Amino acid sequence: LALAGAGVQKLRPYEPGKPVEALERELGISDIIKLASNENPLGPSAAVDAAIAAASQDLARYPDGSGFALKAALAANLEVDTAQITLGNGSNDVLELMARVFLAPGRNAVCSAHAFAVYPLATLAAGAELREVPALAADAAQAYGHDLNAFADYIDDNTGLVFIANPNNPTGTWVDPDALQALLKRVPKRVLVILDEAYCEYQDQSQRPDAVALMREHENLVVTRTFSKVYGLAALRIGYALSNPQVADLLNRVRQPFNNNALALAAAQAALQDQAHVAASVALNDEGMAYFHDSLPALGLSILPSQANFVCVDFARPAQPIYQALLRQGVIVRPLDGYKLPQHLRITIGTPDENRRCVEALKTVLAE
Ligand code: PMP
């Protein structure tokens, strides 16, 4: 065990939500709803079923290790070259590849406090140091969000990566495109800046940076995206990075030869074609977001600003007991102690029925 790197020894494993079936058995209740992992409550496009059925005709063959067809479709849609795309087993996989390639003992990575948990995980696993930029204050407009103006002060000669989640999980906060542009101008070109856009489809598009245009301007910008969220394919594990071709070449050298399975490749391609489903998913999310913004303040709760598919709710007291009480009501949400937000819970926006059940459960729990 002593042979494991010092960074790995310090790691705390990523804690996925408990499976619904396990909780139903543990609590002895049925029809639990899970609003804990920022999944699409509509599921994927109907076109995905046929694509998976077709792809599953040939399970004895290895998948296309180059992801040729999916990359071609992404390149055409996004107006990038296929040589700029790296496919991953979820976008977590490409984040991890970035850390493996560009971090090492003696180097550091910079990210915000309360940023997505995989940044510290990938950084420490690579034996590098994590530098956390304090988040914006609780009373700032973007409470607990990224303070991009402060990032440059944490970057030094040993910095390999800068992680920016836009919108961020678990806060839901987003960055100002001008502040991002200003940071990119200040960061030395040898430092790679990762813009993690896992939730970008849910954003107010008028406030979203044009990541592909920024990438043309700043060769050190890497953009990561996923099919797990608005495309509803979290179970299949598929995401990608956009970068300059030299970075993509390095990532492709270290990735596993078949890191995307055939069903995921086929499903992602089908999902990408159905932009009407994306629009319907975003519209449902907008409706749910408005519902939570109406109902939670009425219960005396405040919500951090969010442009994602979840809300981060401030209970102004330890939230663990509320999380546990919600579980007993059959509603799974996400406690955020690991994110150093012990008074907040993250609630994924579900179907209108699920959202109503969640608010009713909160009402009951707060009255207990
Ligand atoms: N980035 C952020 C900000 C996320 O919240 C998530 C999922 N929780 C991911 C990346 C990774 O998602 P996936 O590996 O499913 O693509």
C-alpha cells in the first residue's frame, strides 16, 4: 500500500448516489424518486432505441476504436476538424486523460472552491498539487461561483491545468464570457485551460461564451462536453473534448484503445441528430427551474443562481438531517458536505410530478 503515490493516499473516492433499489430495500418503501445525479428526466431521444438495437446485432466485434462516424457528425455540427476531438468514456474520462498527460508530481492544477469533484480527484491521482481559488462570497450575485478574476494569481510556472466548470456543479453558477476572455488573455499559453461545458445546453445561450470561437483564438483552451446530461445517455458513458489537434493527439495516445463501446457510439450519434429532443428537454428544465424558484422561497429557502439542470438550495443550517428526512419521504437528493457546502443540498430538476413530490416532501420535512 505504501507504494501508492502520496496523491492517491490523500484521495477520497467520488461518491455516487445510492442506487434506488438499494435504498428502497434499506428504507422499506417503494416509488422512491431520484433527483440526485443531474440526469435528464425525459431520458434519451426515441431514436436512440433503434440505434442501440442495430448496434447490438454485432456484439462479438470490437467497437470502432476511432469513433469515426460520431467524430464526423460532431465535427460537422460544431465546425471543428475531427482531429480536434477526443472521445471519452464520459467526459470524466477526458478530464482524467488531461490530468494524466499534463500533470505530474511537482506540477499543480488550479480550480475554484466548490467546483466539480473530479478536478481534485484527477489532479491528486496524477500526483500533482491542487490549488483552490476561493469562490465568490455567499452574498455575491453568483454566490459560491468561480472568481475568474482571481484565478491568475494562483497560476505559476508549475501549473499544468486550469479547470473551469461552466455552469459549475454543484452550485449551478456560470461565468461571465468577458471574464473568461480576460483570463484566457492572461494565462500563459503553456498552461491548458479546460472549460467544462457538461451543462451548457441548459444555459441562457445569450450569456454563454462561444467556446469554439474562443478555441480558435486561444490554442491552450480545451472544451469538454458530455452526452450524459441533456442527451440523456448517462448510463452509456460517452463524452468528448475539443482542443487543438496536438493536444488531441497526446490524449489519443494515452486513452484506452476502445474507451467507447459500440452501443454508446451509436446512441450518441442518434441522439445528436435529434435536436428537437434537446429543445424539449431544455424547455422542461426551464419549466421545472421556474417551479422551484416559485416554490422554494415560499418555504423560506434560497437557491443559488443556476443555469444548469439542478438547483443548489441553501438551508442555512446543517443539511444532512434534511437529506436523511427527505430520503424517508422517498426523495433522493444530493448532500454537499464533500463540496464544503454542508448547509446546501443539490436537487436535480425532474419531471413536473417529481418536482411537485420533492417540494411536498420538503414542506413535510421542514414542518417536522
Ligand atoms: N463535468 C461536470 C461539471 C459534471 O457535473 C459531470 C457529471 N456529474 C461531468 C463533468 C462528468 O459527466 P460524464 O462523465 O457523465 O460525462
